[in-house]
Amino acid sequence: MRACSILTALSLPALTLTKRQAYVTRHCVRSGENDTALAAFTVHSMPDWGVPAGWCTEAGTDMMAKTGKDLVENFGFDPTKVRFISDPNMRDIDSCYYMMQGMGIPHDTIDVDHDLFNPSQCICHAGESCLDGVHAERRAKFNEMLAFQPFDYKTSLAELQDIIGVGPAGRLEDIDGPDAGIIMTDQGKPGGAMAVMAMFGNTMLDAYASNIPFMNVTEEQMIKFNAWHSWYATIGFVDNSFMPRWKAPLVHRVINDLKTASTTNVFIGHDGDVSAFVSILGLKWNAPPYAPAETNGELAHTLPGDGLLLEFDDDNTDEVTLSFVYRVYSNLPDDVFKLTRIEVAKFASMSDFEQAIMTGLKRFDGAEECYGNAGVPLVV
């Protein structure tokens, strides 16, 4: 029977060797990809990332190395049995490499698998009829999420304006009109000033986590505006058919590996890879301090380097446990690094877990078909 709940952070004892593990994680902290668009809205300079757009920052690679180390020391990962499967983006491959370093693995093959992370037959491309259903689902999610805003919208927008100043594009409140509230695009996503605020929130997080100065943004402000980015992303990624359909082959592969592989497989990709599991299983979490309690776990907040840990105790209880693993970014000394885990679901057996997956897939157009036709080879 499925059991999903929001729980408080747990202590981190080393795991027993009887548990099979699979780990689906986001890439490193990276440089901004929206800087040109955002620059029009501010009088200040955008961050000096030191790397090309979309690549891991220097602090981002260090974070992934420390993540790998912590997974070995506190989560029971055996470096001799870890295998890395990566989306082909540079930041994903680099994340594999540095996590491997942190685990003390001197050299190993990274399986770069474009088709696993991007199966063309399962993606709703522009102009295809499947997007009509996705847009309708997003519109429904938009209306639902209005009740779970992390902070007051107009107050947040005014605070952001004070931080960024008034750039050549004018005041944020003038984009939609002073009393417009949060507007919805024809694709069901938040648009206008809300979308700008979400992008700034993402940039604040990446800069703060990279120790790169950006408008003197404080930790509190970074958390606040990144929560708005999570609110925006939840509407785009969660509870619509786009990600469950696109990522069904990856979900299929992860579950097969959890059941049969002799290795602990680490899948490094993007927030959409985690969001697919969130949608299919109805997972929720707040990950303190990144979302106010009032959001009721609806944001399913993910940050760079966060991941979903799946564990299967096939030798003892037959239970399957899913935990969200994340790091709190704060003004701690550089040598302080700790991952936190939150148990988000537990299933009495692998059979129950797979049944929950199949039930969830049926909710989304095309997802069950893509899962069934995945044809993913098993890793043994």
C-alpha cells in the first residue's frame, strides 16, 4: 500500500549492506542561462560565473565532490559498486566526474546515455497534439497552486524591485499591470513579472551557492525568491503528462536496476527526472528551510545536487523506501558539508511499489505506453 507523507529530517546512520540502492539526482550548481534576458530588468551587473553558460561553477564541482564523499560516509554507498549514468549535458558529466572523485574512485566509465534521458518517441514536441493535454493539465495545476504561494506575491515583487533596481525594461509591476496579480500564459505557466521573479530567484541561488557576489542578496532573500522559482517550476513540471511521459523509460530503468543490478546506479540529470517520480507517486516534501510550511509540501523543492534515493531491502523486510536528499546552503565554513535526508514514501514490498508506479502512470497520457515499451536493458 502506498504511503506518502511529509516527515522531518532524519539522522544519518550508515545503511546496511542488505539494501539495494539507486539514486536519481540533479547536477551541480551551474552558471546562469537567462542572464541576457534578466539584465534588462536590473541596474546591477549579472554574476561573473567564470565558466560558460550552463556549466558547473567552481563551487558547484566542489559541492558534487563533497556530495559523493557524504554518500559513502553516511548513506552506505560502496565505491566499488557505484556506476554513473549521465545525461549528455556538460554539467551532468562534470557532476559525475566530481562525485566520483569525492567517493575516492580514481577512474571509472561514465555511461552517457542520450536516449535514456531523452527518448524522442516519448517527448511531446512543439506542434504535437499531446501538448494540448499538457497545457490543460498545467492550467489546472496553476489554479490549484494559487492556494500554496510561498509568500505574498505583490510584497515579494516590490522587494525584488528594491533589490534589482529599475532596469531598461522598466518596473516589474508594469509588465502585467499593478493589479494584475499572477498571470497565466496560454500554455498554463505563470508568465510576465512572475516568470521574471522566478528566474531571478534561480540566479540568486546559483550565485549564493557558488560564493559569487550578486546584488548583496542575503541568505534569507535567496531562500525566499528561490521558493518562488520552485512554485513556478512545480506548475511547469508536476502533475502534467509531460515529464511522466518523457521520463517513463528512465523510471523503468531505475526500478529494474533497483531490483536486479549488482551495482548502485547513480543517474545524474535534471529536476525533471526527479519531478517524474513526484508526479507518478504523488510525493511531497518541504525540505526546510526552502519552503514555508504553508505550502504543504506542494513545491517538492529541488536544488542543484539534490536527489531521490531509492532503497530496496530485498534480504529482510522487502520494503522499498524513497528519501529526498538535499543540502542546506548557508554561511557555514567551507569545510562543513552535510546532506540531509527526508523519508517521503515507504512501500511494504517491491510489488506494492511497482503497483503504485503503474497506477500513477495511468494518470498521464502516454506515460504507461512509454514505460511498457521502454525496452531498457538490465544491468547485472
